[in-house]
Amino acid sequence: PPYWFGKKARRPPFLLPREARARLTVPADVPPGPVHWQVASVNGASPRGILWIQPGPALVEQPDRTAPQELPPLPVIVHGQIRHIAEVDRYRFQAETDGLIRCRLLAPALRSALRAALQVHGAGGELLAEGVDTAGNDLVLVFSAVAGQEYTLSLYDVDFRGNRAFNYQLEIARGPAVLAAVPAAGKAGETRDVTLIGYGVATGAPQIEQTVRPVTFPAETTRPHTFTLDTAFGTSGIISLPVSDLPQQVEQGPWSQNGGLLPVPCEVSGTLSERYGVDRLRVQATKGQAWSIRARSARFDSPLDLSVAIADAEGKELARNDDLSRETTDAGLEWTAPADGIFEIQVTDASTASGSPASAWRLEVREALPDFELTLPEQIHVPAGGKFELAVKVLRKQQFTGPVQLKLTGLPAGVTVPEPLLVPEKLAAFKIPFETAANVTAVASMVRLTAEAVDGERKIVHEYGPICLALTIAPPFSIDAEGKDDVTKWPRGTTFPAPVLIEREEGFNGEILLEMASKQGRHRQGISGPVLPVPPGTSRILYPVFLPEWLETTRTSRMKLNGVAQVKDPAGNIRYSLATLKTRIGFLPTGAVFKLEAANPVQAVPENGIVQIPVVLNRARELTEAAELTLLPSMRLGEQVSAEPVTMPATASQSEITLRVTGRDQLSGEIPVTIRATVLRNGVYPAEAETTVILDFGPAPSATAATAASR
């Protein structure tokens, strides 16, 4: 894969996924959209995960299938994973009526590592629609379908990456696709016309159109307002618009006539319909007046990368911002007018996505009052039976210097904080001290923090949370690499027995499980290790690290391990505590000790489906053990191909393995399979070499057979 080798291989890798079954219960009245969840143990709490609630029939993809998955009648929502490197998930469905079909993929919205490419092909293999997500904005594809025709959707990662954490949610439905709304938000309690922009929203045609619908926004601003666009040619997906406490304006509204001034404070929505254009809004300000200006697009899935600037009446730029932070492409300014006068707010786009009626933006302009903002983590780790201080940053705005009163709710039993909790005036940082009882049960709880302050007669209240607080237990042991980051040269295609040292605290003599840590230093390029039990009392053990034969010999590699053991919390409950290797296991791959090659890299498959594959095995002198030839599982053929293992004596350099293919008449084209030779060095540590053989099934009997693409 392209991210394994070369420059990309030096980047930090994604975490190794581990799956565990869990049951999440979502109340029936939860509106469509994201629901956050976290996992906690005595080792701490995870970052927030996202479960996306979406109405409609849903199913889970069939993993490791050998043909496109047949979908039921639309609409349907598929929950899937790109589980393997270079995997392509394919789904086949039929259009029941003429009209638009909408394919919407959620991946970054779920905090998935997947950056997807989507393609839709017709029954004859013709490409009808495609899209690529390289910016983490998710994807929407729309194409015009014909009743009774079959279509195949293909989905893969743009870098052909894949593991079980590359999850996605795919909606396929008949109907229009709403891409933007103007205004892009609504005032609480207001009913107003909203212009919806997207594919087929007015006539059902495969083009970007506009339609106007009255929308009633709820009185509360705590959650977005969700609704759908119902038309004679189908229903749109869920439309989600924020609810604001500010009046809502549109760029070409009555206020803008004859060079009018924007009535601030307000929110105003518009579109950058001219590519690389500038939308200009005039405001009046008095000297010393402070304004908070926010230009948003990323928050409502617009592909724009906004920039916002302030200019005076002569056109001189006074301030500019591109990105508010490293986490968003939205822009904003805290700006104070240097003099009385009329100023111009300029909204522009730094990407190539402007120039469309759907290039929507939303600008918020409000008075910048004295205020504060706390920076808190997504998780808090407090040692069971001990103490902990949580560092809180206090960002003070517009000369606010007053004290801030804090109150925590939802603390687990046995965990306390002092009362009252008060951030003294002018402080920019504060520590919240936690204390736990000696016999506390190691549990996790969702806590909330309320921060209150007073500015003159104005009360400032901010709510934070929920935040996952986990009670932790320190492991009663430590593990370290005997080499302490030293590097050992070791042949590719073999197993490196890495010495690991174990130190136990007094009173602990239990079994420890060694496993690969989820967070490694570089892309492993296939380097792997097992879950290895360490018996009680053992202080040194050899951990087997397998080095695949394709590893680069120009770079060193290192591995981190975890040790996991059963412990008891202060209340006597069994928990699992984890320690990470202090240093790393290091190795520099050298040349392989044996090589497996197919005598004929391409083999025609006869009508009876039986194929003899001759192979040649070249080995180093020190490799004196017998080799076993096996056929690796085929993602393309699945159980249609099989082979009995073949043993090659240590003195043999040539052999053959017999493949048996069932359903030969249903297969066409060229399909690769992999043969592996395995030698147990010293009877313990495996060495492996692989070769690929192309099975040639000949041309497809018809054009339609050629479209039976598989994963």
C-alpha cells in the first residue's frame, strides 16, 4: 500500500483497533444526529466516539464476501467497515422508479480514519458518478436512475488503507440531496422561509436547484433543528440547522438594498456563487466598540475554507483570520473599532469549492462582552484511593478579570472536591483537586461542570460536559525491553525473539499477558506479535516479533508492548490493569533467509478446476528444517478455492501444490492467489515466504458477467 513505504511510512500510524462487543441503548426520542459515547476501565477513559442516529431501515454489511452485497429495496442504511488493506466494498441495488438516487457516506463525522472514494457503475459497467473525500468532509453522490436497472456502488479508502476502525455509514435512497440552506440557521421560536439548495430539490432533475420552504424553529437553542424536504420525487436526507438567539439575515435581504448596513448583532447567511469571489457586508461601529465575528461553513458540512477580514472605508485591511484553530477551517475575529465609521466585513474562500449556488457560509456578528472560556479534557483520570489535580485553563475575554465559581455534578461515590470551588480573579489557570476514599470502587461516571461569574449586573454561566471521569489503578508490575531501545539486525521473513524483562511489586505474582500496544511509533508494514502469557514468577521472557519478508532494509523499526494483569480495586472487585513497555523493542531488517517463487506466475485454470502450481524454494544454509506449503485465504474466491498443505523436506528445492476451484464456470478474468512456505526455525519460531500466482479463468462469456466485481 502507498502509505506503508516511502515518505508516508514515516508518518505516525493510526491506532491498532481491538473489537469488543457492547450494547448501547438510545432512547426513542433522541433526534437524528450524533450521539457521543466513551469506554472506560481502570486504565483510563477513551476519547469520545460517535454513534450517528438516522431514521430508516438499516443493516450491517456482510464481511469478507466474494461478490457485491445485494441490498433490499431502497431506502437503506448500511453500517460497514473497510477491514483490510486495499479492500473495496461493493453493493448492488435496483432502482424501482425513474429519478434521482442519493448516496451519502458518513466517515469523518463518525471520527473514522476512512477517507473514502465512491463510484457508481451501471449494469454495463459504465461509470455514472464518483467522488473522493480528501478533506474529511464526507461525501454525497447523486445520479439519475432508470426503473428496473441494477447499479453497483464501490467504496474504498483513497490510500487503500484499511482496518476495523475504518467504519462508515452509507445511506442509499431515492430523492433529492440538500447541500445547503439560506439562512443556514434559525432564530429560536421563529417561523420563516428557508431556501434549500441541492440536487433535484425543485424538479427532481440531476442538477443543483433551489426551493423555498417555511421552517418553524424550536424555542430552545440547545440542539439543532432537524427536518426533511418532502417532494413528489422523493424525500431528502435529514437536514440539520442550528438554532440561534440572534436575528437571522440573508446576504441579499432588504437590509442590503442601496448599500445598506448590516443590522448587528445578527447572523447573516449567503453563498459564494462566484469562484474565488468576495462577499462584502458593511457595518457601522463607534470607536472602542468590540465585536466578535465568526464565519462558519465546516460546521454545516459546506466544503468551503473560509477567511474573514475587516477593512475601513478606504479599503485598507485592518484584520484578517483564516482558521480559528488547528481543528477547524472556520474563521473568526475579535475586533475593536479604531474609530467611528463604516467598516466592511469580507468573506472569502481559500479552497476551490466556491463558485456554486451550494457554496454556503454563515456569519455571526455580535458585541464582544467581557466573558471567559474554560479548556477541559474529554476525560479525567483519578487514581482510586488517591488524589489528583485537574489543570483547567481560563481564557479571559474583553478584559474580564473577575472570579469564577465552579460546581461539579455527577461525581461517583467516594470521590470529592472541595466546596466552594473558586477560580480567583485574574488567574488564567486553575487546578481542581480530587480526593477518593480508601475503599472506593473503581468505576467511571459522566460529570458536568457549571462555571458562573458576574460582570457588573450581568451573570455569565457556561456549562461543560458531560466529561468521563474514570477511577484508575496503577499496575503492580512494570515491563521493559532488555535492549532498552537498542536495535538488533534480524532477517526479514523470520521471527525475532525479543527479550522482555518483568518487575513485580511485592505481593503480586499473577499471570501477565503481553500484547502489541495500540499506539506504535511508525507504520508497522505488517510487523506483528501475539498475545503471550507470562507465567507467575517469570522475570524474563522472549516475545516473538514477526518481520514480514517485504520490509525495507533501509529503516529501523520498533515495537511497543502492553502488559495486562488482573488486579483488585480498593473495594475488592477484579479489574484489568495495564503497563506499557518503558522503552521499545528495536530491530533492523536484513536480507531474507529463504525465497519462494512460482515456476509459472500465470496459470490457466482448466474446466475441471484442478491446478498444479510448481514452486521453487531457495534457502540459506542455516535453514535446515522442512517447509510447509499452504494456500492463503483468497478475498476474491473465498471457499471456492482450496488446497491441502504440502511438506517440503529440508533437502528439497522444488515442489508443487494442488489447487481445487469449485464453480469454475462462474469465474472469469485473472484472480491472484498467494502460496506461503513456512519453516519453524529451531522448531519454535516461524519463518515465512510468499509468492503470488495469477489464476487465468479466461474472458467472461458476456458483458454482464464482467460486472460481477468482487471485493
